[in-house]
Amino acid sequence: MLKKLRKFFVMLRECVTMSLENIWGNKVRSFLTVLGILIGVTAVIALITTVNGVSGSLTSSFSSMGAGTLTVSVTGSDLKTGLNTDDLNELTGLDLVAGLTPTVSSRVRVSRGGSYESGMTVSGKNAYYFRTNPDVVTRGRALNVIDESNMSFVCLIGPELVETFFYGVDPVGESLYISGIPFTVVGLFSDENTESITSMFSGSPDILVPYTTALKLNNDNLVTSFTVYLADGADSELASDQIEAAMDVMFSYEEDCFTITTMSSVEDTMEEMLGMMTALLAGIASIALVVGGIGIMNMMLTSVTERTTEIGLKKALGAIPWQIQVQFLIESFLLSIIGGIAGVALGLLLSIILTNVMGTEFVVSVGAIALGVGFSAAVGIIFGWAPARKASKLNPIDALRSV
Amino acid sequence: MSEVFFNMEGINKFYQMGDERMHILKDIHLRMDKGEYLSVLGPSGSGKSTLMNIIGCLDTPTSGSYVLNGNLIEDMTEAELAQIRNREIGFIFQNSQLLPRLNALRNVEMPLIYAGIPPKERRRRAMEMLERVGLSDRMYHFPNQLSGGQQQRVAIARALVGNPNLLLADEPTGALDQKTGRQVMQLFQELSDEGRTIIMITHDMHIASYARRVVHIIDGELTEGGEASHA
């Protein structure tokens, strides 16, 4: 048994040496054959690594902006279509909640002097929003609790409106008309410094007003959407439960009146989407691997035909059929895995470049490397099988006569 | 006086060629003792290659019994035949059949690979054999850097390296000029004097006459030619 095993390894070692010599002896042909595998693996590695990078930076920016917040959107019941100020105050008072900012927005027409601009987005904010995002206000003052309770006609305007209506004029203290109502500009804002999920999904607003004022502009007095900031260290699930309990009371336990979205659920959806995308792209790339495998099979078949004499001679000298088969299998395996390893190297290089260009994080995915190498090895064995079998079946007499 | 090396009894071989069934070997009886030097003489198409293939265990007879060194050949699987070839027989082919990508040394090592001999031992024995055939200064040459005679000597070294009981040569001088052919025959003579069993297949009466015993094969029928007179 031991002797047989030793014999096997002696032969195996020789097969590897001879295969490498054969591959090296036909450099150009080997390179062309391997090209398919190389491209396939490169594509798989580059895609997976790049998508992983994108997903990584998306997730990290998501969790940084969404850390400690929940969004609640209210569909309401027939009796109660939204939350009033008292309700909001009650939610703010919950011990896992630090504060909340209602989201009230509408499209309006803004005018000043003779010129106007329609389709401008007005967003209602409360004082808490400005406390948590102090960088929003670039000039003038923020909106405060007094503005809120008085439903004052004051506003902050964004860079676009400054350019449209106040070219060369300091806008602070000036007035403009929003839906025909005169507002006083008390400050300027820019949301460049604060990423918020709302702005990410709905675009940034042009004008900020007290949320109560925004409700009045909408002829409404109920808030249907708001962001909850959690108290330091509060668990989002627990907080979500607490808010849910409080809101159930507000809506008299009617069902389906509101939904609470935690950031982690958004992240989950996001990751799921990216995962699907990765799988799809990898699937497309693996077609290249299959095509590469066919290339290898073709080359191996040619090689078997070319080396008929060699096969016949080896058989005459005492090679058993399966030894011939192993030799050809090893050759196609090595050919394929060399392509695979080169593809991994090239793919990683490509993803370093891509992630640099896109400014995302470069993460070496061990899974992707294993997939690339494993897949190419499998391709080598699967597509080398038939040619190797053919070689092992050659009749030594016919093979030797072919000279 | 001597031990029987192989014995063929009533060997027949048929080949199917299209719808024609050809009777290549007809009731062959051949017995050979250890240490004999035999040549099989016959024109092309006489069935001598088929006979050689059967002697060399590359082919099996359609009917008849063949016992080689105590092994009943017709009962063997392909893998067993391969091992018999590896252990018992050293082949020498007409055009030496060296692998062009391997140097002389590695060509000679080839049968030892399939015998499972480790590399160092392989190298040592191959070197020894190349020295034996007078090519100690050509070990690292590739076949295309060697003359026809040298190539054939490498092939002989390869046939000898596994220390087989039988040296089976098919037209060993077929591709050589007369002078080198004579040198190769001289080497065969020496090997025979060392006590090796040799069978040489040839169509050349002159070459055949180097052997101590000649059998003729014509049209698939074997006739004993008696002791050769060349020496």
C-alpha cells in the first residue's frame, strides 16, 4: 500500500513537471488558451471586489448618517390623519427619544420683485433640527421655537435662490413671496455639510421654514412624516417599540396607521440589492469562464492528437491508461489554474484602480479569490476530462504507427 | 539446457478491415529460451509487426495461448499488460521514438517513472545506461542534437534501463546508414553475450543474420530458419 502510494507520488511529480514543460514549451498557445479563463476570473474578482467596496462605503455612510435615527411615516386612520403638536411633544418626551424633526414639504411658487420661480421645494423644520445640525445655517440665524409657535413667516434660503433673487444683495433681512405670502429671509443654509437621508432620497429643499408655517402653507395642521433622534446609546429596536406603543395609543389601536423604519432595515434592503447585483454580474462573468473552459478543452484535444506518438510510446513503456489520463488532467488543471491565479492578480489590480477612481474602499474579498481559483480549477478538471479520457483510450499500436 | 522464456501455441490473429476479415497470424507456435538471440525475418505485410505487438504485449491474440515468463497474457487487463511491458520488455523502435522535448537522460528515465522509481535512483540508473551505450558525454543533449545512431543508442539505453528480461527491437537499423547500423548490431551482440534475451524484427536478411536463431514469417505463417551462420 505504502509502496503503491509512493509510486503514485513519483508519477504525479513527473506529470506536474512534464505538464509545466509542455505549457512552457507552447508559450503562445498556452497563453491564448488561458486567456478566456484569465478574463473570466479577472472579471469576477474585479466585479465582486468593486461591488463589495461600493457596498461597504454605502453601508458605512448609511450607518453614519442614520445612526441613532428612525423615520416614521403616518398614513393615519379615518378619524386621525396625522400627528399634532401635542402628539409630537409627547413622542419627544419618551425616554429613548432625544428629539424629532417633522418633515413637511411642499412645492411652491416663489417671487420677488418682477421675477418668480415655480416648483421650489419648501421644507418645514423645527428648532431641534437646527440644534442637531448646526452646520446647516451658513449665515444669519436658525429657526427657533418662537418662530415655530408663532407660525412666523420667516425662512432660510438655499444657494440656488440666493443666486436667482439676490444677485449682489445681502438676502438676510430682505423679503420674498412664497405662494403669495411675504416672508422675511432670516438666514442662508447649505445642506452640503449635513447628509441626511431625506435629502438623499428626495433632493435638497430650496427653502426652510418653521414646520408649523409649512403646515399652514399646506392648509394642514398634522404631521405625517418625521425623523426621530434616539437618546444616546438607545437601542433602535427598543426605541421603535416604545414609539410604536405611544403611537398606538394616539391612533386608538387602529391597525396600519404608521410605519417605523429603522436604519438597519434600510441597510438590509440595500445589502440584499447589492448582493443580487453581485450575483448577477458574477453570473455573467462566469459565462466567460465557461467559454475559457471550452478553449482549454479544444487545446487539450488538439494536444492529444498531436501527442499521439508520445502517448503510444508511454503506454508501450508501461504507462497504465489512468496514468495517461492523470497526466492530461494535470496539464489542463495547471493550465486553467495558472490562468485563474493570473486572473486573480489582474482582477485585484483592476479593482484597486477602480476603487481608487470611484473613491470607495478597497477590500480584498477572500471569498472572491477562492471563487476565482476554485472555479478555474474546476473548469480545468471538467473540460480536461474528455480529452484526457480520449488520450488514455488510445491504442498504443495505432498511436505508434502514426509516425 | 535452458529455461523457457516464452511460449506461443496456436496463436491466431484476425483483423477486421471494413467487411473483410483478415487472417494476419496463422497458427503460430514459437518457443524461446532465456538468453536466446532471435530474429524474425519477413517482408512487409507478412504480419511480423503484429507478431511483435503480441510478443510485446501491446496486442492480444484472437486465439491461442501465450505465456511470457510465467504470465498467461491473454487473461490480463490492460493495466496488467502495461505493468508486464514495463517490467519484462524493453522496446526499441525503428525511429527510436524519443520525446523531442526531453534530453537524453530524461528519455532514458521514462520507463522508470512508470515503475515508480524515485528521481535520484532514476537519474543514477539512466546515467549508468547511457554510459553503457557510450553516450556519457551526450546525456543532456536533446534528440535533435544527436545523430541517428546516437538517438538509437539512447533508445537502447531506455529499453535497458528497467533491466527487462526481453529486448524487443523492431527494425532497429531501419533508419540508420550501414556503418551506424553495424555499430548498433555490435551493441546487440554485446548485450546478447551478456546473456540478455533479444528478439529482433526485420525485413533485412543481412541484419537478421546477426542473430543466433532466425525464424521466417511469410503471409502470417512462421517457419523455423535454423541457426544463423553470420557470426
